Amino acid sequence: MSIILSIIVYLLLFIIAVFLAVIIVPIRYSFYGGYNNSPYCFGSMTILEFCKISISYNTKGLLAKLNVFGFSINIDSEITKGKKAKPKNRKDKEKSQREVRKREKSSKGKGGTSLFKNLFQRDIIFHVLYLLRDLVGILKPRVLMIKGRIGFYEPHHTAWLQAIVSTLSGLNIFTKLDIDTIWDDEHFEGELIIKGHLAIIVVLFRLLKFLISKNTLKIIRIIIRERQKRKVLKPAT
């Protein structure tokens, strides 16, 4: 009995250790995609060096692969498709459409407008914007490259593209932005490369900081107050 208990304890400790390692050790991810007569892409995510998930797509279709401790499992897209659902008859469609319209009408009204007005406060707006800014900084990839050769049939469209590319180059968002504009032909050829790493614990810590802040509690109180108002007004309607 003590041996079984010891095995269970060690197994639980191993699971906890793996879980902590997954959220602490950064996950490496990469994506390669583009278009050259046909679309193609390849993405991969590596967790703790021994677990790798990869997905590729080209003219042959979608293929997913899971590699754990050197053992590979291929997941073909044909297996995951399954059977097609039977189409609904006309009466069922009309009935479901009426129900959707009723729900949309009931969801509209003063309640939604009042909630939006109460949430539209300076401190709440900046609170959400700061969260988005921090998440973008955390999730920002180490490598973000776009290469391509693009031309449109209409010359002014190509001129607009050239202006957009020069504007994006000045923002320093991409590690490399190399797009050649073609003026005498309609052509599209491009490639996108993304590489980076992500520590889950950093994202969780930032989300936890957001959730326990006074502004988030203020948002929750406003939502609860508006729901209580709706419940009081429902019997009268």
C-alpha cells in the first residue's frame, strides 16, 4: 500500500513539475507562409524541447504533426473532416431565423446603451488600453519579416501600395520589410516569416494584475448593477 501511495505522490510531483516548467520556460514558435502561384504555410511550436507541434498547408492539403520524445503522430485533415451535417428543411430554417431575430431584438434597447455609457470612462478606457499595450509587447515576435513582389492592373493601386509600404517601414514594426512594386504587370508573390518565444507565466501575471486591479473591480460592479436593473425592469415589460 505504501509503495502505491509513493508512486502516486511521485507521479503528482512529476505532473506539477512539468506544469511549472511549461508555464515558466519560454515556448518557441515560428511561422513561414506565403503565396507563389498557390498559398503555402508552415507553423511550429516547441514546448520544453521534447514536445513539438507543427502544421503545414500547401496544394496537397493540411497536415498536422505532434512529436513527443521523438515519437511522431501525423494527423491528416481527411480524418478530421467527418461526415457533413444534414441540411435543415425549410420550416426549421424559418423557425431558427425567427428565433434569432427575436433574440437580437430582445438584446437591443436601453440596457446595452446604458452599460456602454457607464463603461465609457477615462480610467476604464486607459486601463484596457494599457493591458493591450503590454500584451502586444509580450507577444511581439523576435522576427517579423515580409518579402514580396506585388503589382496591380491599375497603376494608382500600385502607388497606394508603395505609400503604405513606406509608411509601415517608418513605424519600425517589422525587422525586415522588403516589397518590390511592379508597375507594368499584375503580379502577386509574397512571404511572411514570424519567429519568437513566449513565457506563459508572464502573460498570466499580467492578466492577474489586470483582474485584481481596482478598475477591473469597478467594471464588474457596473456590469452587475446593470444586470440587476434589467431584472427589475423585466417584469414590467
